Amino acid sequence: MPHSLDLALIGNCTISALIDQRAEIVWGCLPRFDSDAVFCTLLKERGDRDAYGFFGIDIVDFDHAEQHYLDNTAILITQLYDRHGGCVEITDLAPRFGQYGRMFRPMMLVRRVKRLAGSPRVTVRLRPACHYGAACPTTTWGSNHIRYVAPELVLRLTTDASITAVLQESSFFLEDSITLLLGPDETIHEGAAEIGRRFFEETAQYWREWVRSLGIPFEWQEAVIRAAITLKLNAYDDTGAIVAAVTTSIPEAAGSERNWDYRYCWLRDGYFVVNALNRLGATRTMERYLAYIINVSAEAQDHTLQPVFGIDGRTDLDEITVPSLPGYRGMGPVRVGNLAYRQVQHDVYGSAILAATHIFFDRRLTRCGDETLFRQLELLGNKAVLLFDQPDAGLWELRGNARVHTFSAIMCWAACDRLARIAYRLGLEERASCWQEHAARLHEVISQRAWNASRNAYVSTFDGDAMDASLLLLAEIGFLNPDDPRFAATVQAVEKDLKRGDYIFRYIEKDDFGEPENAFLICSFWYVNALVSLDRKNEARALFEKLLACRNRHGLLAEHIDPKTGEQWGNFIQTYSMVGLINAAVRLSMRWDQAF
């Protein structure tokens, strides 16, 4: 059976893992999101008895499986049934809870296996990999543990299961339950079962309390909660960075070679992520992300921002291919690193400033913006003024010829507009007037050069005639009012050029890899929001329901979707897509006071 993206995500904001429908961990990087893939069979062929890079718990004479998340948590429950009436339940989690005045989030996966019915026999198969599947660690063991020793990482499995059975992958009758704790090479001074029980209870309580703190819409609550938890799981607590996805090299379309590593933090995403988190009231994650953006901006040489950074803030993300992994369904190449860090993308100045604007206006945040931070942001604003009408790669990161992209120019305008608002907030009248003048001038230039009279619409590049989906954001960013006839006309032009069935393509022009084959999911959510702004709410609701139906059975979305088959493609789980779901649900939902 080929791999699919019908996967579940578990994690604790330090590590994460993707688990398939039969409870096999097929992807997981340790000790953090952008590390070596200890579990990597998502990018390898199935069925190889000598393969490694996975963690499976099999039931002998398998019949079928059932799987779901424990309500309002990041804890996954899988029930495996055999053909003789036997059943086992596997509970998967990564511990996360408050302890000793701080958040406990170790590099650990907890797997609890419990007999529910019959006399099931199970097989534990733990085969970690190293060097992206090129090799496997050596093993040593003791009475209750197995050590997996690789050059850069040593893992320890502590368990109350038979060490011999795990090492030899021999089947055994499950009389009651076993616990498997896979984590750092540290001695555990309690029984595995007791630790597993306590970590499960504390982690479940943490997630339920976190969900209770969210301000969710009345409608589509389950979908929004799952999206919010997923967004949280893509956040790296230690620095505040949020990765675009936890995977690398899941192709955007079959055989397209559009395979990229998304385990990094794009500043552009900050604008969308912060807006979504703010709408839900997830202020702590939002605040840590804002701190990350401010820190990387402050470190930028000559105040020049690159579009993407490592989750530790590093700037060098050199891209290599990994020959040891054939790729998703054999569709390589598999890439580590992302050369987009070298690209010129002028919208990043607006992205950073728009995200940071919350610090000056949101009184829930611990840190309030002051004049010192404003002066730092002004340096980025100066870059926006200088570069708004200069060629760049654009938000779609085209690797061909640079052009003056309308979205990049509008985000530079937004940088000036928000700096003016911040200055007024701080009582800096002279600086407010200065930035207002900059914003007015940029707005005039953009309105002249990005408006195509023959198309009666704004177009994707200065003096061009093609459309791209970012033009759906003209009202959301504030460049146009929703009732401006130019906005309605631009949306109509996007519909004409980019809509394929129920989906909006990001663009249809040929790029370095030919014409795009699949739709970028966030663009369809942008379209939903645009329809709401144009008071076309019935259309928006109908389309939103169709987009919800695209999620996998766990409520999760990848980056792209095949408009013909509905199959998901691209890196998984895609932060952009989950943010789009949240924003659209909040805009469309009836208010709580209208519901009864």
C-alpha cells in the first residue's frame, strides 16, 4: 500500500511525529523539528523487511484499525483488531505540561499499549535511522532499556515489555499492557508504566486547559480546535519560531520535483499566523513568535531581511539533496535546507512590521511596544520605502527572472501604514506624519503601475497583465476598502483566471518547473475571506464546507490539493492551510449571541 498523507500529528513543541493509520511512526526528527529524520519511512518504500527509520506496533493477523484523537488534545488513540476478536489500544503522545514552575516538554515519545479484548499477539518494531536513512544506530541494552547509539544522537527506550522481544521483533501475547518510553539517554528512576500513566494524565490536562482558554467561533468548533492545536504543535517553544510544516520534500504534485524542505520559519507566515492566533486568543504562542521575529530582525545585517530562517534564528540554510531517501512514493529528490533564504523577497519588511504591530496595540501581551522598538522597526520601514518598486522573487519564491511583484509592493506600503499608526499610538506626531506621507506616495505608485485598465483589475506585477492569488488580500491588508469597486473587479479577474472547480490556484503561468498542477490550499481560504468581504456569504459558506471536506480524517491539511481527485499533496502539516481554516471559520461563523 503506497504512502498517503492520511496521517496524525503528535508533538510537544520540541519534537513531533507523524503516525499512520496502523500506528506506525513514519516521520519524526530528533532532537527538534529541523534535525535528522530518525523516523523517515514516509520518504521510503514500504515493505522492505530490512528497512529502518520507523517505530511500529503490529497486531498478528491484523484485520482493521480505528483511530482518533482524544478530544481537545494532541494525544492519539489507535485500536488494532485481529481476525480472532482480539483488540489492542495504542496511546501515543509527547509529554507537555507544567512542572516546577516551567513547561516540561522533553525529547520523548510515549507509547502505551493495552489489551482491550481477546488474546492478541503484538510485535514491537523499533528501528531508528540516522543520516536521513543512510544508516542505523548500533544497539546496547540492559535489564529494562535499549540504547540506540548514533554519531550525533543517542536514544534510550525504557520499557516494561520484554527487551528480548523488542530486540528480536518477536511476537508475544499482550496479557494486560506495556509502556514504551523513547527519549534521551537518561536513566529513568520510576517504573515505565507509572511514568507513562502520569505523563498521559498531565499531558491530557494541559491540552484541555489550553483549549479552554481559546476564543473559538460558535460554528465549526471541532475543526477550529484541531487546527489551533496543530498550529501550536508547529511552534518551537525554545525560540518562538513556527515552522511552515514538519516535513521535507513531499511533492506539490506527483512527479513534479517541486520538493522543498519546510521545517523552517518564514517571516511572511508571521503575519498570517499572528492574525490567526490573535483571533483565537492564543496569546502566549503569539507573543513568543513575535519575540522571535523581533530578534531575527534585530540581527539582520544592514537591516536587510531574508525571507526564511532556521528555528534557532540561523541564516544559512544551504540546500542539499539526500540520496539515501528515494522520496514520497519514490518521487525525489529529497532536499534538506532551503535556498529560498538567498532570495530577495521585499514583502518580508511588511510581514515583520505587521506582525510586530500587535505588540503596540494588544494589551493582553506581557511586553508592550515602546519607542525603542519603534525605532528599530523604522529601519525595516526605510528598507520597504527603498525597495517597494524593485524586482524580487515574490511571495511564491519564483526561482526564475525577478519582477516587481504587486504583493511585495503592497506589503511595503503596509509597513509604512502601520508605522504611521504605531507612531500616533506613541504620540510621535512628526514620525507619524512622515510615515503617512511615505504610505500615501507608495499607494499612489502602486495604484498606477499595478492597475491594468484593460483587465479592469490589479495584476500580479507592475505593468503586467497576469493574476495571482495574493491579490485576494487587497482588502484584508487594508490597501483597498472592501466596498471599493476595484477590489470586486480584481476578485472577479482572479475567479476568471485562477479558479479551477472549487479551488483557486496561486498562479497559472509557467515557472521553473512548468505549469502548476495542483491548487495551493491557502489561496482558496483567501478566496472565502474575499467573498465574505464582498457580502457574498452564501457562496463563501458553501465553499468553506467543501474545503473542510478536503481535510484528512484527523482534520489536517497539507499544502496542495489535486482539484480533480481531492488528494492532498505538498508538505504536511501546512501551517498556511490551518491558518486559512481558522481565519475563514472566524469570519463566517455566526456570533455566539446569535446562536440561541
